[in-house]
Amino acid sequence: MRLPSLAFDPRAVPSRLRSAFPPSRLVFAAKTAFAAAIAWWLGGLLPEPLRDYSYYAAFGAVISMSATVIGTLRYGLQTLLGLGLGILIALALLPFDAPAVVEIAIVVAVGVSLGGIRRLGAGRDYVAVAALFVLVIGGTDPEPFSLSYLLQTGMGAVVGLLVNLLVLPPLRIDAAVAKMSGFRASIATYLDDMGTALTEDWPPAHEDWAASTEGLADTAADVRAALQEAADSRRANPRARLHRRDADQDERDLEIMERVGFHVRNISDTLASVVWKSPFDVSLPDDALEPLSVALHASADLVRAWKTGEDQDDRLRDARHALDALFARLSDERVANRDPDGTAASVALDLRRIVLSIQPRLQSTDGPPERGRVA
């Protein structure tokens, strides 16, 4: 068993730091700190007894801040709703004058139970907390404390919203575009790797090309999440008017990529079965290896052309010619007789479906440039 290397490479430190602390995160941290400081300062200007709890204004700014303007509004409202419910639970219990240990147990139990309501969103986590604060910190004057707690937190949430709206309101278009571009690049790389594997000493000695395609579904999920965040970042964002992008087309492109990724995984599973006889014991005729490899490389080039928007017509024509040559070879009686399970035909059909999935997109436009406009 080979142990992982523990050697320290100082040259890798800058790249690791950039990965751990991207500029967008540092900007978000600075905005959050600014909002918390402003909220705390404003909270201290309120009359007694409200200003005694100005730290809750900073708390409200921090917990409401989100990567998007609409998210900040949503988190702020949800948090205030959760706090309000918690405060009502605690105040409703006070007239019964139960022992403190009983009151704490009851409000926590009720608060955690109400926290299961999904519609409360971010406020779900604060129902029990607010109820507990009223009992423990509110002491003998729970009503003034409750009012101060809710108002200061609400003011902090408003400050957080204004800061996020007025100071570089974030757009996540670039991140979504980069993930979509990376997804296309991954698909093209997998197709190329499989095409190369078919022309190596057969059967291939390595299995990287087979194992790597398993992450395509996770990549697609990441891209979909990035597209949703990009769509959210445009809502209520004044910068969105200056940076227009067809979000519906991005969604349609992702659906095409998911379909293509499905066929890539099918091809990978089939070729893995040919090499390692698992989960199926199938084989490929030697005469089919070369045209299959050419068709895989041509399909990879087509995906790259879709990614970059360059030479799309030429790459589409090359992919069609490669598929025509492949099906012509597979229709040869001698080759067909050596492919009784239809393994080569199965791969060829998946490649054809990849080309047919991409073709309408290329014919509907001159090709989308893979460059975002904003960070």
C-alpha cells in the first residue's frame, strides 16, 4: 500500500489560497462585515431600552446576508418570522409561572417541532433559539427584551439588504457560464479518452476513462444549481439590466448536455464491459475499433465546437461523415457476424443520438460564446 505524500510544495500555496478564498467570497465577507458594523452603530442610536441590544442588529445583518439580493430579502423575512414565532411561544408560556426547567423544555420542544415546517426556510433554525433567549436572557422583563430583540434584528436585516443591493449587488452569471463550459469540456474529454483507448494496445491497460464518467451526473447537478443561483442573482438586482443573458436558453442547453452525458455514460459502460467483462461479457469486432475511435473523436470535436462557437458547421459535417463510415462498416456482413450482441451497434447508436441532440442547437444559432460578462 502506497502512503500519500506529505511533502509540502510552497509553489502550490497561492493556487490553494485562491481556491479557498475566491475574490467573490472576500467581497461578500467585506460586505457582511460592513453591514454588521453599520447595523450595530445604528442600533446604538435607538432610544432605551432598544439600544441596549444593538448587538442583535449586527446579528440580523449577518444572518440575513446572502449571495444574492433576493436571497438576502428572503432570508431576512424568514428569519424574522422564525424569531417572531419563537417569541410568541415563550410569551404564551409565561402566565403559567411554571418552573424554569419545565418552561425551557416546553419552548425548546415546541420550537424544534415548528422548525420542521419547510416554508419557514432559514427561520426554521431560530424558532427554538428565540424562545429560549426570551426565557433565559429576557429574565424578569421578557416583553421589552422581546420587542428589542425583534426590532434590532429586523433593522439589521434591512441594513443587510440595503448593503447587498447598493454595494456591488452580486450577479452569478459568470460562475454559471464557467460551469456549463466546464461540463462541455468534460464531456469532450471523456469522448476523446474513449476514442484513444480503442486504438491503444487492445484491450486498454488503464481504466481512468471508464471511472471518470461516473461523475457526469454530479457535474450536471452542480451546473443546474449554478444556473438557479444565477437566475436568483438577477432578481431585484439593478445590475441585471446591464448584463442580459437568455436564461431559458441556458436551461435548454443544460438539458441537451444532460442527454449527451447520459449517452456518454452508456458508451463508457459498454466499453468497460468489453474490456473487463463486467457487468456483461461482450466483445467488439476488431474491424470496428478504428471507425468507432474516429467517430468518438469527431463527436468530441463537435462538443468543443458547440462550447466555443467556432467551426460548428465543419465539425458537424465531420461527425456525420464519421458516423456514416461507422454504420457502413457495421453493416458489412463479416463485421456484423463478429458482433452478435450488437455491442458496436449500441455504441454507434449512442454516438448518433449525441450528434442528433446537439445538431438542432447548432443550427438555431451561430453559436454561444463561452464568456460571461460579470462576476
